[in-house]
Amino acid sequence: AILTIPTGHNPLGFSMPESNRRRLAELANQFQIPVIEDAMYAELQLTEPLLPNIKAFDQNGWVLVCGSYTKTVAPDYRIGWLEAGRFRNIVQQIKLTTTVAEPTLLTETLGLFLENGGYDLHLRQLKKRYQQQIDTINSYICRYFPLGTRVSRPQAGFILWLELPESIDTLELFHQAMDEKILCMPGILCSADKRFSHCLRIAACFELNPKMLNALMRLGELAKNMLPAQNDITQIPTNSVG
């Protein structure tokens, strides 16, 4: 099977073009290979027009699409959905043997929220807030992180990917930050090798109160302190948001 995150790829935030989605669905049907589409961030697209799921181009049920309300409604609900196509019966059996059932109160509450239109309004407000918070965090990164730091601009979701100067070991930065109760994810956790050992993954979904912003500033200071000593004090700023 092929497992893909076509919308709001984690951690880079990019989205697969519609033409590639159509082509992947065609290939899945042609070669009869299941495609498991992770649509976790599909409803949090920050650009227009909205891209359809790969499942929209599926002809014979070879694409399975799964989503969740964890990122859009409430993390603690842990409620999602799966459209399994031709694999529906076996998926139902696996679901029964692994989790048996769901909490009825939570699923009924969520169902009412979806039916009365509140979810659509909530999504519009949520995406607007995420975009504002992403812009704010980007500005703080440009101001407080080492010169030359690059930060992604996600097309969906709220995950930011930072590329720091290559001399910085973000695993060490992670441990220093944890000592001060600041949480981030070192890039080495997103790969099987060390090519991203100078990168960081940061979530922009939390309320940007003074405590969070101060933590972001401090994280930038810790990163700066890891740079080798520079004799040239006339370095031109090259921070960029790309």
C-alpha cells in the first residue's frame, strides 16, 4: 500500500497539486494498489481554492481516506473517520477487534455540531486564527533566531519547519530547551538519518500568550548561543521566510 499525506504534509506543510492527486488515483486503480490518504489537515487548508482529496478521483475503491476531528475540534476527543472503499468490510472487522466501540456521548455531541452548521463557522474562524499565529511566529523567528534561519509557510495545518544554520545541533537545542520547560521537536526525529539535524518542527496551534512568545524568544536565544564565535561583527541579516 501507499501511505501519503497530500494536504498539509507533516512537517513541511506543502500540498500535492490537484493534477498529481488525479494521477495517483488513476495509478492506484490501474495497478490495483491501495492508497491510504491521511487527510488529517485537509480541512485546515490556508490557501484558495481548496484542493479535493485524492479519494475524489477514485473510480474503483482503491483509495482509503482517513480524517480526524482531533486537530479541528478537540484533541482529547480522539474521534476520526475512515472511508475505506472496497476494503470497508475488513476495515470494520479490524476496527471491532481493536477498539470495539467509541464514546457515544462524544460522538453524538460532535454529530450535532456538524449538523447545525457550527462546525463550518468554527473552521473559518480557526483557519483565520492559525494564519495570524503563523505570521506572528514567523516574525518572531526572523527577529530572534540566528541569522540565516529559514521557516516554512504551510499551505495547510499549523506546523512550521525551521532550517537553522547547519552548525546548530537541534537535538542538543531540544535538551537545553526542555531544561527550561520549552518544547520543540528536533528535525532528526523526522528522518531516518541526520540530514535534518539542524532543523526544528514547531506547532503554531497554541494560544500565543506572553508566556508562549517569551518561550519562543528564549528558544531563539538558545539557538544563537550555539553558534560558533564570529570575528566579523558586520554580518548582514539574512533571515528569510520562504
